[in-house]
Amino acid sequence: MKTWKQNAVNLHWLATLLTGSGEIAADVTVEAIAASDDPDAVFSAWMRAWSRRLVIARALTTVRKDLAASARRMALRRFEKPGTGAAFH
């Protein structure tokens, strides 16, 4: 079984990978760990199991606008003439 420290390191790595920002990743990781730190042992164990999913959801939420902007740029590129940047139909 992983220790909390190993789990935190892995969660931080995942959040950094998803967000591209160590600072945002640290915030997301702390939030996920804080949410899983409950005095009720059964609930705490369940939340630890869900911490990876929680980090993924929170990390993607923090970069949602950037992802949407990137998707719009990629959609526009499909309608440009190759090499000109001008739109064609």
C-alpha cells in the first residue's frame, strides 16, 4: 500500500502533467488530499481511493478555458487554406 507521501507525489505529478503548471498542480493536489483527510477511517480510505479521479477532475477544471480555446483554434485551422492562413469553403 502506498504511503500518503508517495500518493501525494504521484498526484502532484499527474496534476502537473494535466495542467502544465507546477503551481496549479500543487493547489489541486492539496485540495484533493484535504478532501480525503477525514477522521472517519472508512470514509477516508474511500476518498484516498478516489483521490486520483479527484485530481484529474480538478486539474481539468482549472484548464477548461485553455482547452476550449485550443479546440477553437484547431477547428479554425481545418477551414484555412494550407500555407496561407486564409479561410476557404
